[in-house]
Amino acid sequence: MATHQIGDSLARGKLKLSEFQAALNEKTHECLQKTDAYVHHNPWKAVGWAAGLGFVIGLIVRRR
């Protein structure tokens, strides 16, 4: 009886995890599409942001 309950609980957990993974994949894909569209419409802004972010990360890493 306890083994059956554990099996059911495990099956429900796997189902919830797969649903969460599917939702996360959908949101990630949507975010990537929006980012790609932004970069295509604003290439120099994207380059500026990337350079600025790289500079800040470089400063942080250098201090360690």
C-alpha cells in the first residue's frame, strides 16, 4: 500500500516537473525571439550594451 502511494506521488511529481519544463521552454523561446528581434532592429545599441556589460564584469573579476 505504501509502495503504491509512493509510486503515485512520484508519478505526479514527474508530471508536474514535465509541465514546468514545457512552460519554461516556451517562455525561454519567447524571450530569445524578442531578444533576437531587438538586436536585429537595434544592432549598435546591442553592441553598446554588450561592451558595457563586459566592461563591468571585467572590473568585478579583476578585483578578486
